[in-house]
Amino acid sequence: MSVLGTVVTCMRERDSTGSLDQRFSEDTADAADWPAAEELLKAAELYWITTVRADGHPHTTPLVGLWHDGAFWFCTGRREQKHHNLRTAPGVTVTTGANTWQAGTDVIVEGTAERVTGLDTMSAIADAYLEKYGEAWRFEPNEEGFAGPDEPGGAADVFRVPPSKVLVFAKAPHGQTTFRF
């Protein structure tokens, strides 16, 4: 096995065991399962991303995205507020789940957004968007990201957020599981 293969295997093994935080969990709650959490991240149709403005204030907005190859991927127009924010503060949280108290599971990904380039990568991500969301989210990939019209959003850059921490909030019974990467 290659060194990279060993590292990936070790990361997957480490990632697969989360710790249940008893302070925020009912006595009958079990720790969340990492493969199930990943499936929730893959299946989500809508995510919320929080970035930080240059003045330190948070900016939260809904967006479509992908859980792909162990990370969250999204694109944003170069004129959008989140894009401006990422230039000075790349730390983000990405949230998905249900806004209910007794049903569903909420998942929060914490990490650092990294701009990604390269035609092969952009083509693969464009294909993944098309597969997940259909024609409404067909992108034209190029070396720098996704081509776009001159107005209103223009071209889009693509970002990858490898998780540093993932929190899973189960309901009925309530339980909070933390995965660290």
C-alpha cells in the first residue's frame, strides 16, 4: 500500500468513530455513525454557509453544494459577499439538516475553504452538480472554475472545505456527536 493510501486509510478509520458529548445528549442517545452522517451530507439539497466579513461580522447564506471525496464543495460568484469574505477569512461552517426539534438530524461541518482550479477537477465537480441537481445547475467548467455570464453573478470560483470537525445533532433522543479530522 502506498504512503498516501495508508494515510487515507488511517484518516477514514479515525473519522469513523465520533465521541458523544454527554453534556448535550440524553442518557439513551448513542454516538452518530460516520457513514450515516456522510450520507446525510451527500443527500442534502440545501446547505447554509457562514463566512466572516472583513469587519468580523458573520455572513450566513443558503447555497447548493456537494459532499464529494470526503469534503464539502461549493461555488460562488466572484462578486458575491461570501467570495469577498473568503479572501480574508477562509474559515467556514456549513450546516444542513431539518429545522425541527423532534425529528431529523442536523450536521455542521467546520473547516477552511480552499479555492480549487484545474480543468479535470472543474469538469468532475460540474458533472457532480449536474447529477445531483439537474439542468438548473449545469456549469461550464474551465481551468479557473465555472464560466458565467457578465451579469449578475459572473464567473464562479469553486471551493473545497475539508472538515476539521463535524458535529452531528440527533433528535429523539437528542445527542451530539463530534468527529475530529
